[in-house]
Amino acid sequence: MSDQKKIVINCDICDARKVKKENWDAYEQIKINTDLLLMDESSKSVLNQLPVSINADQALELDNSEKINPITQNGSYELNGNDIFPPNTILCVNGRITISPDVKDPFKNTLKTLINGVISCPESVSKSLQNVHLNGPMLCYPDGCTLLSPSFTIDRFFPVRALKDAKYYAEHRILMTDISIDIGRLIEKNVHFITRNLIIAEELLESAIPLFDERAEIKVIPAGYSFADGDATLNETFLIKHGKKIYVSGNFILQEDSLPFLSGVEELYVDQNVRLYENQLEAFRKIKAVYRDIIFIKKRKTAFFANKDTATIDTAILEASPDGIFCENCRNIFIKKDVAAGQILEKINFSNCERIFCSPQQRSAVEAVSVNGGPVIDGSEDIELPVDDSRIINSDYYIL
């Protein structure tokens, strides 16, 4: 037995059915964080005699003689018609689970199914998922569809590969930006697409519209424009690739050295915002451009403390950082007494910092500028860091 008197168990499935009091008597504190706790009448009695704190999303009473088949998956999980779970399966998925159209009753052999994320499934299958414990959305797609990736680009080879009379589904969007795509061949094959958003070249629009569900939101790339997907930064490489007329589906960003390249852009369509420096605005105004808004980029002198075990903030670092200090994911932050509460409110931000040590006079200001943090502790000078003597166990499936 370890000398440590505290234990923390983090797991997807905690099987407490075989717990024995004598194995855990040496611990002063037992903390269990789990998605699913398995127990029976005997184990409930034992747990009530132990100094145990249990944080469980779900609990399942199951006789100790019952064998189980635990399956845990972190990340994306695809379920097709060849995937059959053995009897008494407990399935825990942390991420996205996609159920293909050939699956009719995916969880018929599971004792318990827990999904921390998203389920994507055919509409008909969704009716059989009432017993699934889901922390997240269920996204249903029409029956009879072939699944494409959530964001799918139709290239010039797709009409050759497409199946006759097929219906294709893309959850988020379909891009049809290559004007060499043979739309006529898709029409001959009676192909149809279902998606929420369609981004399409103007040259293809009239002939391609009958291929798409009438509910799709359509964005048209003007004729003669090159398409840049996502945020785009103006530089020489970008201009060589996209030319003088450009459609940007994200933000259009100018760096400090982007000014000489503005003259290479004649027409610009931006779905989101244009981000630039103030001294670039006059040159940008000469371009024929459509955009949501212009946002100025400020030259900042900011100090960043990120992912540090220990960081100290005093007036010297504040004076050297006129645009403030940002602390993120730090374990211990020490604020010296010479830092005024007003300076904290004006210039410092804390995010996900485990412990912040400060004086009583600074405390309220620190609390006001802290987001998702741990305790604010009085005292910033000669502090002895607390020692966490807990034994920590991280597991997918843990048997007590």
C-alpha cells in the first residue's frame, strides 16, 4: 500500500461490484469521477462504509456474476453494418460517433451506452436510441443517403465516381468551385445532394441547382473569382495562387509586410471581416471589395504567461507591458504587494489558473479578472506551496 492517504480515480467506467473494505481502509479520502458506476447490493453496503466521494453521470446495478464487455473510445468512432457488439457490452464514447445507413439497431446488445459528444445517424435509426445516454446533440440525416465528409468538395473526378440514382449527404457544406466539373454527367446519373450550405461558382449555378435540396443556403462565387477557403493572409504566395479576383470564405488578414501586395488585388469578396493595420487602410480602400467589417490590428506590447508551473507579477513587468499581462493555464501565480488593485483590474487577465496568491487588498480585483480559475489565496510573499499528496489514477475501465 502506498504512503499516500488520498486517492482520486478518473475513469469512464468504474466497476465497484467486487470492492472489499479492507483494500481501501488505509485511505483517508477516496474520490471517484466516472461516467458510469457499476455496483450491486453488496458493493453499495461496502461503499457506504468508506470515506468515498463519487461523481458519476450514470449508475447501473448489475449482479457480480454478470460478465461485461467494456468498450471505450476517445475521438471519432464509426459504426457500420459489420460492427456487432457482443452481449453485455458497455460502450463509452468521448467524441463523435457516426452511424452508417446500413445499421438498423446499433446498440441492441449493449447494457449501457454513454456518448459524451455527438451522434450522427439516419433518421430512422434515431428512434431506437432512446436508451442512449447522450451528453451532446443528435444530428440526423435522411434515410437512403450516402455519407460524405461534413465539409465536402466536389472535384472534376466526382461525376465519374458518383453512383446512379445516389443521394449524398454532407452535414455542414458542399463546395463546388471548379468550373470544369461535368454537371451534365451528374444530371444523367440522377444524382442528388443534401446539405445545409452550398458554395458554388457562378458559372455552375444555373445547371447545378436541380441537384441540390431546396433547403440549402447558397453562396455564389462571382464569375472569374478564385476561391480561398477559410481565413486568408495576403502575401506573395497567396497572390500567385489566387490571382487578382478573390473570394475568401473566412477573414482576410493583412500582416505588417502585406502592403506591397495590395496593388495585386483588383476585386475581393470576404464572407467575414478584413483585419489590417491603420496605415494600410487607404491602400485597401482602392480595392473593389465586399466584406462584413474592418477590424484594426493593434501593435501590442503584452506579456504572456502560459502553461507555467510558477509565474510572478510585479510592477516591473507591468511597466514593461503597457498593453497588459495575460496568464493562461498556469499552476501558481504570485502577485507582489507593490501591484495596486487598480493595475490588476486595468491590465491583468487570468484564465484557467490553478492558484493565485495575492494580498487581501488585491483579492477582489484578482477575482474580478479571473475566468475558470482555482482559489485565490491570501499571501504573496514567502508562500510555501501546498503539496498535493493524492494518488491519481486515470483509466478507461477501472475495477475497485
